[in-house]
Amino acid sequence: MDKFTSLKNKENRETTKKDKDVVFKDGFLSIIKKKDYLFISEKDIAICIPFLIEQNKIIVRQEVIPAYEYKDGAHEHLALVGGQIEQGESPEMAMLRELEEEAGIVLRDNYRLIPLKPLFISKGNSSMYYPFLINLAESDYQETKITPKSKLERMSSTIKLDLKYINALNTSDLITDYLITKFKIENNLI
């Protein structure tokens, strides 16, 4: 028992040390100061392109993204299926949840999700993207009703896009552009 008690105390000391670096914290993000450098810390994000093989379509989102609208004035932006990885979730668990919530896709129990290499969001953010390219045969999934949780999600829409239109997509952010390019390369569309 002493072994576990000392382990818990060590974790508390590490948390306290990290807490001293926190300049600001709310329910969504923290601002950290480390080595005289300020950066943002948010939850990591699982993100994907589901490819419905028999339909020859990918699933994308047309979303209202206030941060982008603030900068460029456009009300809607192209985005990918994905969202924050909640505490206690693996990237794969978060991806399964987001697929159901945003795309109405429920994968069969033994379908194996494999993330690509995780990538940091930016130099000013310690959070990471966990990207997935998900190729789905009809036997790999079933469709269900999309259940938007927030006001912004209700203002957004999920689109099944025929691959013949993939080169016409107007991306707004690096991770969307990166993952679409990765998808095109993997499927010989470039």
C-alpha cells in the first residue's frame, strides 16, 4: 500500500508544479507560461475523413466556426468530422463518438481504427490532432441519426461528397487541407 501512496503523492507534486505554470484557465483552455514563453493548452482532437467506398463519397462538414468567421467574415467553413478527446478517452474512442455524433456512422464492433501520426496544432498550442483516414465498406458500418449537441453543431451540416468534387473543395484550415491531401495521395486522386 505504501508503494501506491508514494505514487499518488508524486502525481500530486507534479500537478502542483504544473499548476504554477498556469496563467489562465477556464473550462476550455489554459494559458501556460514555460521558459518565458506563453502558449495555449486545450484538449487534443480526433479528426477524420470517412470514405464510403461503395458510394464513392467522403463525409465532410459545413460548419459555423466563430474563430474563422471573426478573421475572414465567412459564415460557414469546410471542416472534417471530429472533436475534442474527452478525459479518459483514447483518440480511437473519441473518433468513434464523433463519427456517430457528427456523421451518423456507427462502426462494427471489430473495426480497427488506426490513427496517422499525431500532429501539434501550432507552436503556440500544446494540443495535438489525431488524424484518421477511415475507408468503410458497407459491411463496416451502419448509419444512424446525427445528434448535434450544441447550438453551433445544430447550425452546421454533414455532407456526403462525391469524389468527383474533391478537387473543388475550398479548405479553410491546415489540418483539413492536410488530411484531404493525404486522402487524395492514398487514393491516387492527385
